[in-house]
Amino acid sequence: MIKTLSIFATTAVLFGMAAESANAWSRHGHVHTPHGTYSGHASSGCAGGTCSRSKVVTGPYGNSASRSGYVTKTAPGSYSYGRTTTGPRGNTVTRSGSVSRY
């Protein structure tokens, strides 16, 4: 389970600034380790000033961890963001906030 979270954290990608238009993408992959195979799926896309991303990683014993999040342009130079992370035991953490540049 710790390895699942470690692989999950290692593959995390930071959000950029929200764009008006961007191509959506999706990835699937596997990582083979001495402890077993981890499988993952990630997808991302932007529309209407909001970019979102989601990811799921499943470990060799069937435990999954997931993360989804978004960044939204709320005004010129201002953005709101949020993310929800669920660990392999079902515990969930949600974070949100806003950023402005001057």
C-alpha cells in the first residue's frame, strides 16, 4: 500500500495556468517492480477556462489510489483550484483555494 502511494505521488503532475483551449489526453501504463505490477490511467483536458486532471493507480493486490483536480480562471490573473485524493484504504483528502497574481 505504501508503494502504491509512492508510485502515485511520483507520477503526480502539477497543473499549469488554466487555458481557454487545449487538447485532451489520456494515458495508460504499467510499472513492474520486485513487489508486483502497478497499473495506472491518467486523463486531462481543458474547456471554458477550466483545466482538469484525474488519475488512478492500482497496485498488485488490487488496492487503488486516485486523485482528481481542477484549475479555473476566475478573472484576469486570478485562479481557483481544488483536488481530491483517495488512498488505497478509502480515506479521502480534499484541498481547494485560490491564487491571484498582481
